[in-house]
Amino acid sequence: MSDRPRGNGGPEDGTPEYNWLYGKKGQQPNDADATRAVPQQPRPDETQVMPAASKDARGQQAPRPTDPPRQYRPTSRPTPPPVAPAPGGSGGSGRGSGRRFGGGLRRPRIRPVRWVILLVLLYIAYLVIVPFFAWSKVHKVSWEPDGKRPDDQPGTTYLLVGSDSRAGLSAAERKKLGTGNAAGQRTDTILILHTGSGPNLLMSIPRDSIVEIPGHGTTKINAAFAYGGAKLLTRTVEQNTGIRIDDYVEIGLGGLAGVVDAVGGITICPTEDMDDKLANLHVKKGCQEADGTTALGYARSRHTSNIGDIDRVKHQREVVSAVGDAVVSPWTFLNPFRYWNLLTSVPDFFAFGEGTSTVRAAMWASAMTHVDGKNGLSCVVPIADLSVRWDPTRSKQMFKYIIEDKTSDIPQSLCTPTGLPKGVTG
């Protein structure tokens, strides 16, 4: 520090006051209270002179030794904030949650319960669509007769006809089924099914029944089908019974065998050994499983019994009832292959009357499952003797119960397995 000029009224050099104020020359004051020079700090906005860079021998600017080489530092992407959990669960496991992928999109998650519901709905659609598909291929028959017919009656009455036509059967199939090579077309089976306010009634009309056929005199009833097909047979049944037929169903020889095979076979219970070469039937007494060929032979055979056609119609009702039970079993609807085979076999073996709707056909199929004697009535039209002539009194009583839809009032003595009076049949 430069000396203070003298003669201005200040303290004299060397005095304590002078030394306290200015300090001694060459010596920093030790006093803690002495005034110290504040070090000057560089200002951030102050303009500074940059040192000139040195150049090499070629006049190129040489790198500054004090400057370290710059290194590229990649910029890191900021971490996105965590996603708040959806309502209804923690950790994003609530309803509608799913794993994120790609650019933050949410991957949909389908729960097992939804898969089950979807499969159930698809199977229900399958159960509905297949019958309509099969029905679109069913052959329709013109069956309603011309002329005067009985008036409308309560309930619904179906005429079920089993034709013995060999049309469509190959020589190998005719041999397997034991149908022979008969020409023409007659009916092996004639059944009346009535449904209404009382129990369902399935009544067999023996094919050898002697009745009047319009335009052809008195002869066996199955000849009506050969003379005039479904129309003349329907007219013959209506004229001789007074019962109005509402719908018509026809099944071919191969049809019964095909349906039985489609449901995996049925159970038959012959009451005696049956050996009928004409029907290709060889079975022992007692209940047993039967495939389509055996079931058809069992329903057609009439050469192993003393009462011939009467015993045959009983076997026919037994087979029809067994088929109905197999058709409506839960396994039919739970097994898609069995369901498909059964429904798609209908067009090959069955024909329905013109005007029959899918609903009416379904009602017929359902009614056929309730005629086994436990859920309905199964009998033969009342006859007077084994010559298969209808009993004039008892048969009219039976027809009246059907016409008036009073099947619940039919006495057991009138509805018998052979058509003969209860005392005769035992």
C-alpha cells in the first residue's frame, strides 16, 4: 500500500494510530479487526479476452493442449411416468386391462369365461342351423286327397307310412337288408299318431286289413298305396275311420336302418327266437342291441309268429319307440358328429307331405318319443279275429275317441297290443 501523504492532518508515521490504520510497511496487519483487501471475483457477464491460438509451421491452427477432446453423449429418453392402475383391481389386472406393447397400445385380454360363453353360443347356433339345412333337402310328397274330407278336428293327427319301395337301393343293399326284388310299391307299415289334450296315441293299421278302397272295391289296405300313392291311401284311411289326417310322413325301407345306425343302434326285446331268412333276421329271445339291418328285419318279419302281421306291427311300434328314445337322448345333442349324422340322414330316408313346416315336423319327431306305453298309448286298431277284419263296434269306439281328442278316456280293453279284445289276448 502506498504511503499516505503527510501534512494533511493525519496520524504521524510510526504512531500506533498510523500503524492501525495503514499497517506497517512490508507487513500485513495481524489484528483481526484490521481492514483487508477484498479479493476481486470475475463477473459472469464481463467480457474477457481469449488467448490467441498458436499456429504450426504450415500456418494451421494447432489444437490447444489444455482442451480435452469432446465426447458424444447420447441423450437419454425421459422415462414415462408409471400408468395408474385401472379401477377394479391393482397392477392393471382390472376389467379391460392387458399388457402394453409397441408404442404403449394395450393388448386385449380374453378371459377363459368369455371363451366358454362364445363356444356355447356357437354350438347353440350349430344346433339350430343343421335342422334347417337338412330340411332344405327333404323330399316333399303331394298327399292331400281331392273331394270331400272329414271336418277339422281337435288335436293333430299324422299318417306315418313305411314304404316297401326298393327304389334307390343297390343289389348289395337289397341283399343286406333282406328286401328282395319285389316290383311295385306297397306299404309295410301304416301308423296313425294323434297328439292333443290327452296322452299321445300311436295306432297301427295292419297292412292286411280288409277295407274298401275308393274306386277299387274291398281289398287289403296296403293296395291303396300301390293304386294311387299317398293321396289314395290318405283318402282310404279317412273314409274308413272318419279321422282327418293333418300331416303325412313317409319312410323308405333303407330309412329305418339308416336312422338306427345314425343313433348308434337301439335295444329290441323279442319274446322268442326269430329266424326269418326272408327278412335276413336271426336273433335270440331277450333284450339285445340291434344295428340298422337287424332292427329293419325285426320290424318286417312276419314268418316267425303264429299271429303273423299282428305280431309284426307290435315290433314296428317297439322299434319306432326305441328310435325316438335314442334320438332325444342328451348324447345326441352333446355329440356334434352324431347330431350331424342323424339330421343329415333325414333327407335320404324320409319324405314329408307338402305344406308340412319345420315346426310341424319337429312336433311329429317329439311326439314319436312319447308313445312307448309309459308316456303314451300304443295299440292296434281293434280287430274281430286274426283274419284282420276290423271289429265294427270296438273300432268305431276307438275312432270316436281320436276324433274328439279324448285319448285319456280310452279304456285298456280297447287299446291292446294285438287289437284283439283284452280277454282274448290275456
